[in-house]
Amino acid sequence: MGVHVLDDAVALLLSGRDTGVRLAPSDVVGTFGHAGGAVPGDSRNRVASNGIERSARPAARRDPDGARFGPVERPPVGWIEQDAAGWRWARRCRWGVLSAHVAEYLAVIGAPLVITPWRSVLVCDLEEAVADAALRVLAPLGLVFDADSPWLMVSACVGSPGCRHAVADVRADAAAPRRAGDADTGRRHFVGCERACGAPPAGQVLVATGLADPAYRVLPAHR
């Protein structure tokens, strides 16, 4: 289950598709809680959909069009203006890793932090002067702040030596063209075996072969 923010409401998604249910932003968390409790076994999609509709009434309003939303290839990074006063600052973590060193610097800012499932960190309720100072300190520490960074178009599983199934150090291989500034290869996810852990819904998934040439091949299901 997921959500997609619209101009005046929030669309509830199931398996990446719009259910047609619309909620006020303040109702999303409660709706997810009720729907999640109604999901048993193999019929989870059908029951979850029913659970969403039941828990959404009467707060939700139905949208008969049922529009579909494609996957987002580039996550939002940089300055994001908040509805309330202040700014929100979104930064991407390379490989989804936030080191203790960087976490300590983020904590020093003294602002609310949100760690997202999309390998990013939100620093909220920032005044402009504080945000500028934090940027100067954190910019050299490896977090991605540039919306045009090629790092936003690459990801990878753990790879070797961290995973016994992997036949290659996929993160090192994925990083090589990024260091060269290659931003024209499109969205790519590198994996060390056929399990394709962490594969995104869009872009190429390249699986390591364990050979010198070709070192990777495109996983057919993701072509």
C-alpha cells in the first residue's frame, strides 16, 4: 500500500495503482492502521483494498476515474518549502547508508529529522540561516543534495563481501561511472545475484555474471 499526494487530497495506492480512494492528509496514518490490520494470508490484496475502503469512510471521497501513477525515478532532494514557516531539507544517502559520523552532525542541527524508506533524510523546520550553515558543514560528507546528481540514478544491493550470494562488489562497480560524471545511462540498479534485492519499479536491473565479459547483464523481467 502507498499514497500519492495530489493538489487537494491524498490518493491511496495498492500494488502501485490508484484505488480511487481520496483522503485528507491528516487521515492517512489512521487509514493505513485500520487497513493493515485487515490483511490476512494469500488474499491480502483483495482484503486490503476492502479494508482501505471501509476505514476510509466517511472521511474519504471516491474518485471514479482511478488514475494510475508511474514510479518516481528521481526522488526529491534539495530545499523543499513547507506549508508552515521554514524550509525542509531533503538529502539522499548513497546506498541508503547513514554513518554514525553523519548522523551526529545531523543531530547537532537540532531540527526534526525524518529517515525515509527511499534512502533519504528530511531535515524539517529550518530557518534559512541555520540551513545555509548546515549545508556548508554537511556538503563534503557524502550526502547527495544536488537534484541533478547522477547518484540519484544509481542504486545497488549489498553485494560482496557483505552478502554470500553476491558474485561481485556491485557498489564499487555502480559507483565507477558516477565518479566520471556519467549522467546519461538512465536509472540503474546493480545486483550481485538473481535475487535482485532492492530492485526499483523503474529502470534497468543489472545482475552480475561473475565473468570478466560481460560482467553484467540486464535482468529480463526488468527490460
